[in-house]
Amino acid sequence: PDYNPFAATFGAPVRREALNSDKDDPEYLDKLFGKPDETSIYEQVEREVFPSIPEELPFAEEPTTTQHYIQISHRYIVLSFKSDLLLIDRERALERIYFERNMQQLSHQRGDCQKLLFPKTINLSKTEIPLLNELLPDLEKLGFDINAFGNDTFIIHGIPSGVPQDFDVENVIHEIMHQSDQGVVKSNLSINESMALTLARKMASQNKSTIHQQEIDALIETLMATSAPNITPDGKLILKIFNTADLAKLFNE
């Protein structure tokens, strides 16, 4: 576990000038995938046409349990398979997985709910109350348990299963309401897609700890079973495959 594949070998010193490159920039991977947009995900943008995921992925021939991974900054997963190198943005992968699960719940069934140990209250303006009342049936399908509690107050008894108890649920409800009211006007998403994506992004951002190999196996297998494993619902890159020619270009060969 103490082995460092990037350490200098054979006792040869590493020249400092050899390390002064863009690839040693700690934000290099963010530049590669595109730095996450801190503005609203529903800001009007020009959508690019993304190519479909290659038919033959590195997982097609052998089970993922045979793979070995490297995790970087609790966000990126690096997988070597034969002559290819695969980079996955873990947070965006979870966003895609949660989004599709949320959409299934909105379409077919009520999501599992976990009761809060300490129910939370949310205060709304007079204009927000009718909107939340309209969204309540779909919020219940996502796993929320919310009831009216007075003139302008609602009480939150439960949140979707799997979400941490310290989840900032009040902020999520406000954002879902805002995006449902304004975001769909500025995007190509339906109200249900807007709700599902807002919740998925919040859930995905909660996962910051290092995960074990079995969890990585499950993550990748679940991602590959989604409808579009290479891009998020709003078109951001989830994974990137490098072949030997691509790697040679990185080293200017």
C-alpha cells in the first residue's frame, strides 16, 4: 500500500524542471473533464451533439472484478485495461446513476423513504406555497415525506433512502422549486427531469470519501447499465478513454 508508482527509481534524481508542466497542475484533471459549472445547471447554453458510447468498452470482455484502480482526489477513478486507460469522473457517474433511478421512481413507483431523527421545518413565501403543494406528489415518489404545518410552514419527516441524515434538505427543496418554476423555461428538461437532476446532483456531491474496489466495481457496472454512461443528463463528460496513441500525444511523442 506504500508503493508509489510515480516515485523516482534506480536512485536517479528527478530534475525539477521536468516536473514543471501543465500535467503537474493539481487542476489538470478538472481541465481535462471541464471544470464543474458553479452556476445553475439550467442556464441556457448551446448544446453540443455528443457521440454515443463506443460499442466495445474495456469491461466487455472480462468482469470488472479483475481490474485494479487508482483513485485521485476522491473524485477521479483511473483504470488500466490492456492497452487502454480509462478515466471516470466519479461524481458525474453518480449523477447519471441517481438521475435515472429518480426518473424511474417518478414514472413507476414511490421511492423508499427514511425517517429523519429530527424532523425539519421549511418556511415558504405566499407565492412558493402553491408551487410546493403542486410538487408534493412527485416529491413523495422521490422519497420525501413532507406535510403542511401551519400557514406558511411545512414539516419534513423523511428524505430519500440512502441520503445522509445531515443532508441539506431545506436547500434542496428550495432549489427543486426554483428549477421547476424557472429552470424548465431555460432548458430542454421537463419538470420531472428538472426535479430528478437537481436531486441527483445534490446526492452525487455528498460522496467525497475513498471507496473500496468492490464499491468501484459496482459503480462502474451500474454506470454501464444506464442509458448514456458517457455523459451526464445535461451533457457533461463522465468518462474518457485513452489508447496508446492518445497517451503518446500527452508525452509529445
